[in-house]
Amino acid sequence: MSECIFCAIVRGEVPADIVYQDERVTAFYDIHPAAPVHVLIVPNAHIARAADVTPEDAAVVGELFVAARRVAETLEVSEGYRLVVNNGRRAGQSVFHLHLHLLGGRAFTWPPG
């Protein structure tokens, strides 16, 4: 999907502060951080939202979580971080490219939002 900002970041067409990238996953800092550490982790292939994940996407969805662990270790927040996925506008999704928010560097409370 050429008009997707996250696809453009993955392709290197839009600058981003990339923390991690491999052939299937890219992680970069959120431009509007909600925590001291706020990284977005996206599949390199376009999937619009969590509700669009198919059985064929299972491997890449698992790789998002493996990348989250690597990013948390690299950024020294592996002792406690939150992963968030918003699905649809009503949940707060503003970019329609599946992504994990990795939030860390502070204590979190429950329930969120």
C-alpha cells in the first residue's frame, strides 16, 4: 500500500529513528511518545489492522513479539514494558497498518485508558 506512512518508513522513503529492522519487521520511535520509551513495531508487509490478520499472517505476528523482546532488551526496559495494539478508530488506531506500541521507562497502572 503505497500511501501508508508506515509502509513508506519500512521502504526507507520517509525518515524514522529505526531501532530494529529485519526482513519481516521494523521498529521505530513514535513521534508522539506516551512514555519515556515508545517504539512502534510493524510488519514490513502491509496488514491494516488486527482484525485483518489471517492464519497466513501467524508467523509475522509472532515475529512482532520476538522483535518487541529484542527492542526492550536493547533499550533496557525488559524488566517491565507494555505492549498495546489498537484495532480500529474507536480503539484509537490512527495509522491503518498493524503495529505494536512498546511503552516502557515508567510504571504503568491498570486499567488503562
